[in-house]
Amino acid sequence: MSKIITFGSKLSNGLRNKTQFYGSFNKKIKSQILEMQLIAGQNNLGYLTTNQIGYDQSIFVLYNGSRLPSDYLVYFNPKITAISTDTITNYEESISFPIFRARVTRHKLIKIQYSNNNGKDFEQEIKGNLALYYQQANDQIMGLNLLSWAVSHGEVEIKEKYQKDLSKCKKFMEKYVELGKQHNQERNLSQLSMDEDCQTYYDHGPAYEIDYQEEQDQLN
């Protein structure tokens, strides 16, 4: 079984890489999905992405009320197509960055597109914890991890239980904030290829920010 990649390990650069579109939808992917669900369930995770365990496809699994591995929802080639203007700000954690937490603002309701393991496309509106986990996972498969300035805007801190023993991390945090302020306009996207999809994220975040109620009125 694959191991979860953590910050500072030999493979941790993969946490900054954008995952690739997946289009095969064959039986070979089934064992990988089962593995992801099992790892997520065993570690009580809200989400797990492919690049957290060494794969590069655009896939993640999300917690949806049950820690049974088979109950984790699977999303292939996920996208966020609309976001509400109503937001919530909380501290977030990632199993790939175990000593850190970040203060992040998320949208309470989002509209998404994704495919299932048969290649069938879906469009859906989600809210609550599922929407929060989806946004976290979507950032991670874009290579925007917990330490990305685009995600936390520098509001990252070392968890209290680690602070006494990690003087090196304190120096890292000082440097992180200093460099983040200097390069805020780049939004830590230097690791991503600036194709059209990524340029949209660079300019606008995960989707163009629109008035969700206005869009809903148009749909009705």
C-alpha cells in the first residue's frame, strides 16, 4: 500500500505539482481507488488526493459521513464552476503537512463538475463539510497545498505541540512569510504550468467569483 507523502520527505515536491487529466477509465484504476479509500478511512481523513500518495491523475476521495472506505466519494477530473459569495474562515490541517495549520477562507456553497469511474459526467451543487473538503482537495490536486500563499495568504502557524521542539521550523516560518509577502502576486504558482486552465486559477482563484443567487435565478 502507498504511503502518505509528508512535507520534508524525498517525494514532497510532488505536493506542489498539478495533477493530470485522467481519461482511461479502465479496470486498472479500480485498485488505486480502493487503496485511496482504504488509506483515507484508516487515517480518518476528510479528503485524500492522488498526489498525496505518489500518483499524478486528477482524482480525489472525500469523506461523506462514514469512515468506511467504501463510503468515501470518488471524483475524477473535478472542477469548481461557480462559488457563492457567502464564505467561512477556519483553521485547516493536512495529513501531508502534519506540524502546520492554516487559516483559510472557503465558500459555503459551490457548483462542481466531475466524472465517475465509468467516465460519466456529473454537475452538482454541494455545501457544508462536503464543499469544504472538496475545495481543500481541489486545491491540492492543483498543486496548491496548505503552505501555498494562494490558499492561506501567509496565515500559517506551527501547531502548539510541535513548537518547543522545532526551532528550525520557526525559522522556516519567518522565511516563509518574508518570501510570501515579496512574491504575493505570483501566488505560489511557479510550480504549475501556465496553461489556460491554470491561468484561470492564477487570475481568478478556483472559479470566476459570481453572485451565486443571480446564477440560481437564471437557472430557475
